Amino acid sequence: MHEHVDTIEKTFFFRVVWDMDGFRIPPSGLEEAFAPLANELGATWKIHFKGRKLRIAVFVSKYEHCLQELLWRQRLADYPVEIPLILSNHSDVKPMADYHRIPFHVFPVNPDNKPEQERKELDLLEINEIDTIVLARYMQVLSAQFIEKYPGQIINIHHSFLPAFMGGNPYKQAYERGVKIIGATSHYVTEDLDEGPIIEQDIVRISHRDTTEDLIRKGRDLERIVLARAVYFHAEHRVLLNGRKTIVFD
Amino acid sequence: MHEHVDTIEKTFFFRVVWDMDGFRIPPSGLEEAFAPLANELGATWKIHFKGRKLRIAVFVSKYEHCLQELLWRQRLADYPVEIPLILSNHSDVKPMADYHRIPFHVFPVNPDNKPEQERKELDLLEINEIDTIVLARYMQVLSAQFIEKYPGQIINIHHSFLPAFMGGNPYKQAYERGVKIIGATSHYVTEDLDEGPIIEQDIVRISHRDTTEDLIRKGRDLERIVLARAVYFHAEHRVLLNGRKTIVFD
Amino acid sequence: MHEHVDTIEKTFFFRVVWDMDGFRIPPSGLEEAFAPLANELGATWKIHFKGRKLRIAVFVSKYEHCLQELLWRQRLADYPVEIPLILSNHSDVKPMADYHRIPFHVFPVNPDNKPEQERKELDLLEINEIDTIVLARYMQVLSAQFIEKYPGQIINIHHSFLPAFMGGNPYKQAYERGVKIIGATSHYVTEDLDEGPIIEQDIVRISHRDTTEDLIRKGRDLERIVLARAVYFHAEHRVLLNGRKTIVFD
Amino acid sequence: MHEHVDTIEKTFFFRVVWDMDGFRIPPSGLEEAFAPLANELGATWKIHFKGRKLRIAVFVSKYEHCLQELLWRQRLADYPVEIPLILSNHSDVKPMADYHRIPFHVFPVNPDNKPEQERKELDLLEINEIDTIVLARYMQVLSAQFIEKYPGQIINIHHSFLPAFMGGNPYKQAYERGVKIIGATSHYVTEDLDEGPIIEQDIVRISHRDTTEDLIRKGRDLERIVLARAVYFHAEHRVLLNGRKTIVFD
């Protein structure tokens, strides 16, 4: 059981996990049984079953390290997720998808075909009953129309310690600014680029000896781990949204 | 001996410490002896003697934690610094200066009297043969005229992980953005506020449970340590400037 | 509200903080009101009032950095503690106690006089209504008889990442072993030296460039911060004992 | 250029990397050219060519996460290594070797056949011109005879913050001791188990909420990253041995 009170917003957050062994209400009756209390409290609520894995579609462009991390964790089975499909605007990482025998779909995107391609992508996601989309270094900006179909269900990894170095090429920005630490940030995607609620962040120390290439190399390890942790928290339903912030019951 | 080659800027940085025992050139003859080689290499260079302590003036406003940290380290004598005077725009921290028997000068600053007050401050610094100014949570912006008198010799502590949360009230900004990590940054002061070369940074993990007050409390520990480390590196002449970046031979 | 279930030991831990505004039971009636429920549950429980500061006696030997840290935090008043007396087996840090106007008592200890000195110390603690003893780099081992008078109320700082480098001179041990990280550990004192329940730990990265003296210098910052955090958690009654482990509701 | 002086052991360590463009001595003549100076200094020295990749044999048992990490980094080609063969005492991770098309050899080991199996392994290593052996969670202890064939060339990952929790089952030990931080250590293998020179360590924070299984899960990420960093430093010839310690020019 985890609890949090936001005394400023006057909101109460709660997560409870219990064992159904010897529980008198059957799984199918839980929602009906809980609804009256929830209504009385004016609560927003959801019940998830531990056996049910989250269905994730991974969007990727040319870098494979974040995808690789997610596939490896699925294979390890210590995350309650399955990855029934991978989408990309390029075909570069297809061999990795093939090795894991996961359907791989290429949707090249340009300003003209974007609305149409996104429509096709959405169809594909619906057919595959996808719960959550993970942008594993996906280099396209999703449209507002696309995003609103999956509210609080699109997770991105940004390769900087947000809000520092928003936008493109954060490692180059970091190198030029001469920071002593670089970071990575995993957040929910909203219409405001790089402004969505942050799920997880971490950092690594750098020095004047590190070139931009070193930052990219060191940052890769960070991106993988930070994204993996965020997906873990999300898949375990440990993340609750609180406006533009998150509650993470870790 | 420490060395760094900036292959982009084509600059070579070098720091060497040696023992004068049995050295044929006397201390007073070192500069003359080295000058010809330095000229040949087109080098910018300086020779410091280990016995000579750096003379630091601390500027402070109302928060005493960073001042306290510096005074304690001076007292411990593991830093090669002495603090012959403390300047403030308020009298709040005078008791701490008194306890350490360090002259404390108040210069209240407002837009009208600022040029005059800065002139008086500069006189006082000169009389006291100050090498370096440390802004230990000093809440006034120094003028360009003031700053250019101490190039690469004014150290500030900013209570955020720069370049995130520049400007005022970074803890409030961090709280509102919902970051999972906060930081502190110590940097040299230049005309561009919060944009000077970074000497040292560090971070601490936070969570949704932390209020703005908690961030201030946790950040205080960070500010103290980060500023103290930066002053240590500077006082040991381990920091070399490289444009808007630093080389820190730690 | 914080909760933890130890599924192995079958124990349920719970901490709740509430506002007495508009609460029908008066403070003086709380214990009586709660007792029946607690008895039914077989609970071990305590009620603390936020206004009531924890009374701490600091034991210290010759190093003053940890004592200094605690005194400074008391002065800042962001910790719910007061420090009515300081005990030492030496008189080295008396000036610091004097500055803070805190009674300072010297009890030189040797194998012969130890039982008698400890008796005197215990008397003094009792007269001063001390709740908790903090060993701020106190270099004497307390007897089992002494420890059992303050169960779960004696906090120590050990200058290593326990259980690595137990016993004396951990920085020298760390230097000789060539570790790349050093740590500090704050724990409750039990009869088994360096084996008590751990409250807080932290680390700092080192390298081959660091001498034993550098480890001592870097470690000092760690010891101060780790001890201060442990005292904070303890003073806020955020630490619950679970056998030889702690639950820290941070 | 990196330099270190061990003032206690009176030893001078040095690593220099240079560009052969326009260098008058040809690569094949470097050793002959440098030898006289080295002899004069009584130096232990080696010259490595950047183009030449280190040939690594990975030894593994049943856990694949560390192996996977190394294979992925080889594939990325940002490490100057190649992995021409994988050895194991089990066949569990064969599919991963097959996917990467790396020869996989199984040598089941028991007390009786150990000398013979090790002889066969050594033959295989010799035939494949292996420079370095990486024990990527290999659960067998190598004999002294085996180890002395590859002095300073066998790298192990131990899943604890050495010297804490030496020996078997460190996560269980850590859980039972109630530490607040766990670590991983990569070190050179010597005859003294878990006592070899440490190359790299890192840690992750844990809490009372973490079960032994959580420690294993969190530790896996640490082991992978720590081992990968150690192999990187080693492959770039950034690690020099100094008795039972290492100099890492990072």
C-alpha cells in the first residue's frame, strides 16, 4: 500500500496491491463492489490484474540501444510486459526485430504523408490491442491528434536532464556548455514537446576529457537504464499522474 | 602532472606540481628561468607557491549555510585559503563573522547607490589584497565593471543544475516541473548571469513526497558541498579556463 | 501515511501523521483511545507530538566535524531536536560547545574507570531527560550495560560502507584495498560493534590519485551528511526497527 | 597523456597516446627506438596499436545479462574488442551465442575433471589467440595454474561492493544485513578469490521495500554496466597494475 497527499492540490493518491487468495469477491465482481465507495469519494480509479501483461508497441528510428534494452527485459520476463510490434520510420533495426521474431513495420514519415501514416499506425495499434507506446529514441514528433488517443500512455526518453537542453542535439549542447554531469529523462508525451510529466531521471558524471562522442557513449547507458526503469514503473501501474507531475510509488 | 589536449580548439593544458627540495633554481628565479620556454610555446602560464594561501572575500546575503561551510573549512586548515573579510548587503550573518573574528562589512545596495557601493567594495578588496571573491548565496547581481576587475576570480553557487532553472527561485521551478533530481552548480561569474564557466555540479534525488521546503532543505546540503569543492579546486589552482568551459584537474 | 509489509517476518509497519485541528479526541486522550485497537492487533506502538523536540546528547572525541554539523542543524531549527549537553573523553572540542553555549562534560575513560565513568554519564543523561545519544565520532566502545539503557536510541556514524571495513582505520583499509568508492554508515548501536541496524549510507567516488589523507578529507563530508540524515529520520520518528534492520519512511 | 606518481611505492605511471601521422619512426620500429630509454629508466612498458582489437573470450554460466551486454557493445563497435569465442560450463546461453554467430563451447566442470577441462580450455584459448578472459557471471573458481597463464588478463564481475559480501550469495547477505545501498565490483582475478585488484565499482540505492529478488533485479543493471566499463578501460589499455591496486586513467 502506498499513499500520497498533495496538500497544495488537495488530492489524495493511493495504490494498494492485494492477494486474491481467500478473497470473497471474485475478480469479475471487484469493479462493481468498489464503485459505490469510489463514487462517494469522487475517486478516479482503476483495477489491474497482476497476471495481465501490458501490451507495448515500441517506436524506434535508427538507434537500437533502447529497443534492445526493452526486448531483453521482455525476454527476461521480469517486467510484466509483452511487445507485440515494433514501428519505425526506417528499416535499420529490422534485424533485431527479426531475431526476436516481433513484427516490424516501417512507416516512412514526411510532412506531406504524416497524417495518413499516423492514421495507419493508429489502426495497427488498435488491431494489436496496444496499451502503451514507448518511443525508444523515435526521431519524429507525434501530432496532437495522435497523442490524444493514448493519454498518459506514451513514454519517451529524452537524452538530457530536462529541463536542461530541450530540443535537438542535447549532447552537443552539453559539451558546449561545459557541464560536469549529463542526464537522461523519461517522461510521458504531451502536446508540449519535452514538457510532459517526468517519470524518471538519472545522471552520470563527465569531465573536460569527454568529447561529444564520449557523451553520446556514456549517455547511451543512461538512456537505456532510465527508460527501462520508467517502463517498469508504468507497467507495474506504479505511476499516477498529478497534473504535469507524476507520483511514482517505487 | 596533469595534461589535457583540446583537439577542437587546438589548445594544450598542463599543470605540474613539484618539490623544490634540491631544485637548483631558487623560488625567486623560477619565473625568469621558465619565461623563455613559455614564450617559445606561446603559453599562458602562472607559478604558484604551495605555502601561499589564497585570500578570499566572501559575499553573503541572508543565508549562512554556505558561509558557514567555508569558515569551517578554513578553520580545519585543509584548504589553502584564508578569509580576511566578509561583505554583505545585510547584517543578518554578522554574529557568525564575529564568532570567527573576521571583519564584517555591510554595504546595503539599491539601484541608486549601487555604483558607489561597488566602488567602496572594490577599494576594500584591494586594501585587503583579495585574490578571489566567493558569492556564498549573495543575492545581488554584480555590475560588469565590478566583474572585469576579477576575471576568473569570482565564484558563485547557483542552487540548480544549470542550465536548468536559471534565474530566481530554482527550487520552486523544480517543484513545479516535477523533476526527480535537483542539483547545484558552482561557476565563475561572467557578465552573462548563470552562464559562466562551470567548475563543479552535483545532484540529489527527490520524489513526489518532497515539498518546496524539502527541496530547499536538501538543496542546502548540496550547495554547501558543491561550493566547497569548487573553492578547493580553485584554491589549489586545479581549474584552468578554456573559453566558457573549465578544465578541472581533480 | 507510510506502510510496509515484511512478508517474510509477517510483520506490518505503519506510520501516520495527522493534523489535530478539529480532531475530537484531545491530545491527552489519544493513547487511551487507541490502546484497545492496538491490543486487538497485538501492535507495538507510540504516539509522538510534533511540537516536542527530541533531546539529544552528543558524544564526541577529538574530531569536531560531525558535532559541528549537528549543532548547525539545531541552530537552523529545521530538525526537531535540541542538544542540551555534549559529552567527551577529551576537552579538544570544548570551544565549539562554548560558542553554542551548550554544557560540555569531560569524562576521561580508561579500562579501570570505565564502569564508574559510564555510571556518571548515565546519571547526567537521566537528569537531562535525554531521549537519544548520538556518537559523533566518539572513539570509545560503550559497554553492554550502557547500551541496554537506551535501546534503539544510540546512533553511531561509522566511516566506511558497512559491512566493508569494520573496525579501526577504515580509510587506511580502503586505501590499501584500492576501492574505487568509499562510504559512510549511520547505524543504531548494539552490543555487536559495527553490526547494529543501518539507518543511512552514502558513498563518494575516489581514484588512484587519492591518498589516505584525501580519503579522510572526502570522507568527512560524507560522514557529516550521512549522520545528519540519520538523525533527521530518527528525530522525525521515521525509523522503525525490524530485527537487525530498519524501516526508514523517508 | 596521463601520469600518476605513487609517492609511497616510489613508482611513476604513465600512458601516452599519439598520432602516427608524420611520425618519423615507423610502427615496426617503435619498440626498438624506445627500448634504450625504457631500460635506462628501468621501466615496465608496452606499446599497443589502436587499430588492433583485443581478443576476448567470455566465460559464462547460466545468467546471460553480462554476456549480452558485452556482445551488444562489440556489435556497436565502440569498444576495441572482438569476441571470437564463448565458453560455459552449461549450455543455457547457447542460443544467444548462436544469434551472434560466435562459437560456443561447453566444458562441464566437476572436481574430478577440472584439471583436464581447464587444460582443454587453455588449448582453445591459445589456438584462438585470446588476450583477455572475461568472467561474465561464471560460477566456477579457476585454478591457480589456469590464472597464472593470463596474469592481469582475467576480469571478473562480483555482484557486491567488495570487500563487503565476499563469497556466495551477496544479494542475500545484503538483504539480511539491511544495507541501504548495494554495489558491484569488477576486478582482476588472482589466486585469492574476490581479492584481486579492483578496476571499477558502482552502487545503487535500495530500501526496506526491496526483497532479495528486487536486489537481484537492480543488481543486474549494475553488474552489466560495471563490467562493461571495466572491459572498456582494460581494452583501451587504460588500466595499469600497482600491486594489488589499479591505476585507471579514465
